[in-house]
Amino acid sequence: MRQICKQRRMEAAVQGERKAMLVRISGRVQGVSFRIWTLEEAERLGLSGWVRNEADGSVKALIAGPETAVSAMLARFWKGPRGASVSGVVSESADPDQASAGFRITG
């Protein structure tokens, strides 16, 4: 167990600190390809996690990766794809281990 923790710390130091955020994006974000755009942007940044539509009309995403990439994605959420009109981006810290490898659309 100690060896695994030490290895993870060394990997984090090499790759930059790994961070995860659970994000809710509100506004006109459904029906404008927001999930596909999020998938493409997350892959460009090397993030893992997921994105899905919520019943209240918002989009929810879990993004995880190097701190700089997570910060860049949070900023990109404010713009969104063409046709989107983002009125809010609310994020909270999450456990990076909750994000599986790769990025996917879950709903």
C-alpha cells in the first residue's frame, strides 16, 4: 500500500497535481451539442470523466486531470459551443478517482 501511494505521488509530481471537479452548467445548454463539444474539448485537454444532460435543463460533468487542464476546461464551459448561452457554471471539488479513464457521454 505504501508503495502504491508513493508511486501515485511521484506520478502526480511528474504530470502536475491531479484535480477533479463536479460541474453544473446552466442556461441554454441542451439541444446545442454541448455534450459532444464537452467530450471533444476534454479529450483535447487530456481530461477524464463524463458529461450528461440533467432533467432540469442543465448539463453536469465530472472533469479530472492536471490542475491546469481542469482550470482551462472550467473557463471553456463559460463559452460552450456555438448556439449555447451559458448563464452559470457551478463547480465543487470531487475525488479524481471517481473519473474513469477517458471521457464519455453518459446521458
